[in-house]
Amino acid sequence: MLIDFFYTLRSAKLPVSVKEYLSLLEAVQAGVVGPESDGQYSIDDFYYLSRAALVKDEKHYDKFDRAFAAYFKGVEMLADFTKDIPLEWLRKNLELELSPEEKAKIEKMGWDELMETLKKRFEEQKERHEGGSKMIGTGGTSPFGAYGFNPQGIRIGQDKGRNKSAVKVWDQRAYKDYDDTQELGTRNIKVALRRLRKFAREGSAEELDLDDTIKSTAANAGYLDIKMVPERHNNVKVLLLMDVGGTMDEHIHRVEEMFSAAKAEFKHLEFYYFHNCVYDFMWKNNRRRFSEKFPTWDIIRKYNKDYKLVFVGDATMSPYEILQPGGSVEYNNEEAGAEWIQRLTNAFPKFVWINPEPQGVWQYRQSISVMQQLMNQRMYPLTIKGLEEAMRLLSK
């Protein structure tokens, strides 16, 4: 019973044991989840029961969700729209593809004009629109909606970005933490990070001093004389700030490799998440990012300037998100992201930005150019060579 479900979870690299699987079967047989009034069993009830029985760490929730959906084909993931935008307006019937000439004819709006126009559309619109150039809808050239095209717009009700040019995203999204247990496909990332190492003896005697033990034993007529020394630790302190969600979903595997390597190499590692650009708060757990916020000012005050500051992100966003108050895609930030970037780089003089986007596309992304200027050109690609150059700079 459900043996294929168990193997699906194991195939998804979830640490599910046979004992936990048997506990799930016992719960099902005991009637913990039962039929509803129509006699049908609820897939939602079984989802929560199986997750509680099989998943022991929140960081594996995302893997579990994908494996669960893969096994129980046909499970629908319904978006939770908290704003008064009828879902019918956003139903995907048409996904627009334009020629380069047609795209060039579509005009960009300025920030103030974009927000003011959206306000007017909410007041005017009474029904669903598709394929148009003005109202909130799908498959058109309007700046507001989903599955269409506009050089800069507000994405509403679309599962992910297509053209990477939305300046605000209406629906709330759930991000996942980077997995720090990710198996590395190569040791080269660790080797590159080791350029930043600075070893020091510290703490109580925990490590065998083999050379001194041999010497003392020989001097003691062969009687074993064990000598211990304090363990050597990498004394470098690293503050790691990682972009998560949106366009970063394309780079999860490589960022997880780097995150896992960094946790293995640096004893003094502190990390926080942000989305697209740093603003007045960050978070450590993506499932609780709205309830457990860490003010950026507190982070700046908490850590000494001897910490090496490492940003990890693709810097791919609307330039408004960096330069404009209220430019965040998720909330109305009072100060521009550029202000917070400058405060962080002033507080931590040794800083770099690691970008997983291929270096060849950097010149075509206006936001990357802006971020490079804010970082004093200290941006490096997430490659072995790029990491080595970044660590070499931080170690100076």
C-alpha cells in the first residue's frame, strides 16, 4: 500500500525512513483521515498527514510538495489572490508572442504613470479582458496582467516571469530555503572558497598532535605519551546575503552547491535572504519571511566590519526596484534599495557580489549594470574562476 509513493519521495532525495513510512500506514489504517460526507477521501487531508509523518524538517517541504504532486497527478495548485482581482480575468487562454518589430512599438511607462494608471484601471474595469493593450487581463500588450508582453509592467496572477521585466508582482509567492545539505557534484567550489581561509588555533585541546606525540613517546622510552593541541578553525567571518525566488529559481542548484560548500568551509558564517534587492529587512526562513523579519539596520549593527560581505543574486529585475522608493515588487519600501546597498557596503568594507547569470548577458540587463556600479564593479560570475577571483579580492 502506497509503496510507490514512498519510492517517489526517496527518489526526490527526501530522507524518509521505512519506520516513518510504516507510521503513516498505521495512521491511515487507524482512520486519522477518513471519508467526507460524499464518501470520498480528501487529498488535502492525506497531504497534511503524510507531510507530518514523513517530513521532519521544514527545509524539505518544497521537495515534498513537488514529489507529492508528481505522484498524485492532477492535483491542482490554486493561487491565493488576496486582492479583489477576479480569477476569471486572469484565466490563461492566450499567451502572446510578438515579433521584435511589434515589441519595439510598445511604449514603456514611467514609475509614477504606471502606478497611477493601474489605480485607474481598477476603477474602470468591470469584466475579464484578453489580448488587449489597456485593461487587466491575459495575452495582450497591456502593462497589467499575465502571459502577455510589455517592456515594463505589473505582473498579476502569473506563476513565474517570462520576459523578466515586471516592476511589481501582485500575488504573494512562497519561496524555499536553499538546501545546505545539497550533495556537491564537484569539489572545485570548496577549493575556490578555501582561498579565503585563515586558520587559527582556538578552544580546548581537541586535536591529536601526531608529530609531538611521536617525539614524546620516543623520548619516553617507547611509553605512549599522547599530545593534544587546540583544533584549527577557519577564522574568517562571512556574512552571506542571498537572493531567493523569482528569476533565481533557475539557479537553485548551483546556489545550493555554493551555500553547502560555504557552510562546510566557514565556521563563522551568518546568512540571510532577500528578494531581488536588499531593503529595510531580510529573513532567515522563507516560510516565515513575513512573520520573522530581521531589520537591515540591526544586521548592520550586529556584525563587526571584519565580516566579509558576500551577496549572491542574479541582479535581474526592474531598475525601479533598485533606484525607486516603493520599487519593491512585494511591498512599498520607504527607501530605495540602492540606499541599503550603500549602507551595507560602507559597513563592511570587504564585499563582493556573486552572480549566477552567465556573464555574457550582463551587458543586456540594465539592472545588472546599475548593481555593478553600486558594488564598485565587484561583481563576479558563479564559476570556479569567478569564485577564485572574488575570494582573492576578499582576502586582501
